[in-house]
Amino acid sequence: MKTSWEIGKPGDAELLQKINTLPKEELSEQHLRFLASRLRMNIVEMVYQANSGHPGGPLGLADIYTVLAYKIMNHKPSNPEWEQRDRLLISNGHVCAVRYSMMAMKGYFPETELSTFRQLGSRLQGHPSSKFLPMVENSSGSLGQGLSNAGGLALGLKLRKSDSRVFLGMSDGECQEGMTWEAAMAIAHRKVTNIHPFLDWNNIQIDGNVENVMALGDLQKKFESFGWEVTVKDGHNLQEIEEAFAWSLAAKDAPRMILFKTVLGKGVSFMENNPDWHGSPPKEKDRDEAFIQIMRERDSLSLAS
Ligand SMILES: Cc1ncc(C[n+]2csc(CCOP(=O)(O)OP(=O)(O)O)c2C)c(N)n1
Ligand SMILES: [Mg+2]
């Protein structure tokens, strides 16, 4: 296992620290693009070093998790158990590399710990456990459970008159699970509006394209018919992502669902939209090529290291 963690340009780790001291309002689009590219490099390196895991989903979610962690959520890495924190649950547990990377960048733990991903005894298990790390609010890996977990948590917080909001990452593949729809019905029936699910609509699952494995039909109309308000947004447009969360947070009469159109493997051309990269680690040459491509994005930014 490597203990060093050298990604990005010299000075980028310091730039990250500086960005972490800025208030949300002062973060520019350039800052966010820097953060998303670093998130992507971390993801590739984690799965490469572990020689197992899921690179595709996390790369496709990097832009959304960047905006969520840096522009939307109220949370304190220095006090992860802060009672008023917003909760973030993930239902598609296999994409946890994006969440661990986001947490390390935010300062919950050192980025070097990312090198323990998927090792025996590590806090960073391949499917996340709430036993090991603060801020991991739910254990996941068994698909389809997250909307129930988050719905119950949100309802509990509402009954306690808490202002905390509950964010939940979901995926399209797991909408084939019946439990998702039981939860959708219950949350709408109880008008739970402090839950803010966002769904990774990449049309890919473990065995191929969702539409071929078991088609979901019109996902927007389906959630609407269960009593939800629904928006469909581009999960790689930083502005649209921020607007989508603001829309969700303004829910009043019905829960709101964000369907993000995403590209599995986004940012690494040979992984994009290819179901083979759902759960295969990159070989060394793939890792090197991925880094070249992600660094091109980082180099295009006019931010001093
Ligand atoms: C209940 C359950 N059934 C099956 C699996 C095996 N499995 C792991 S990932 C996956 C595909 C899920 O689709 P999605 O989350 O859309 O995948 P991605 O877009 O990240 O490729 C499946 C079926 C599981 N983890 N849980
Ligand atoms: Mg999918």
C-alpha cells in the first residue's frame, strides 16, 4: 500500500487548503472545476491502488458532489457530529469513492488515508459503513434501501423540529427495486419535504444499459405519479446543479426529486458511457491516461497553485 498521495500540480494541496477556508459565496466556477478535477483524480487513484472498485459512477457524480459539499450543505469537518449538520446518505453505496474523496478534500481526514480504500481494517470500505466514519450516516451497498433510510431520518428530524436537511444520492439501476417505490409513496403521503434526493440517471447498471436490462420507462412521470415534483437537470453543468438543489430546498407542498442526467466515467474519454467501467479497476496505463486527461482540465483553469 502506498502512503504518499501525489496528485495534481505541485502546490495544489495548499490551494485546496486555501479554498477550504473560503465561505461558500466566494467560491467561483474556477474553484469548483478545480475541486471536481481533484475529486476525479482521487477517485481514479483510489480504485487503481485498491485494484478493485467502481470508477465509473463516482466519476459521473464528481460535479454534483462538488457543488453539494462546497455550495449547498451545512456541515463542519472539524465537528462531524454537529447536531445541526445536514445529513448526506448514499443509497448507491458502490459509488462511495466520490464521497470519501469529497470528505478527505473537505478535511474530515487526510487525503493520504484514501490509499487505504478497500483494504482490510480500513475505515474506507468498498461499501460504506456508518460504524467507521462520522458523517457516513447510513451503511449501504444493498441497493434500493436509501430512500426508506433517508425518508425515516427526515421525518424524525421534522418531528424534532430540526432545521437539518437530508440529502440522498440514488441511482437509476436501483429504481428496479420495489422498496424504492414504497418509500416514494410513503414520503409523498406524509409530505416529507426536508428530504432532497438526487438521482444519477446515467442509463447504466452493472450488466449494461438500464433500458436493456429492465427499462424504467419515463422516470419523471413515474415519480410525479407517486406525488413528487420532479426536475431533470444536466449533472455536469455546475450552475444547473446548484439551481437544482436550490429548487429542491424550496419544496413546500410535496417532496422534490432531482433527476440528474449524467455520463458514467465523465472526464475520462475511454470510460465514458461504457458499462465495463461500472466496476473494473484501471490498469496502470489506464490510470496514467486518465490522469493526463483530468490534468488537461486542471491546466485549463487560471488558478495559481
Ligand atoms: C439489492 C442489490 N441487488 C444487486 C446488487 C448488485 N449490484 C451492484 S451495483 C449494481 C448496478 C446498479 O445500477 P446503478 O447504481 O445505476 O449503477 P452505476 O450507474 O453506478 O453503474 C447492481 C445490480 C446490489 N448491490 N444490491
Ligand atoms: Mg446507473
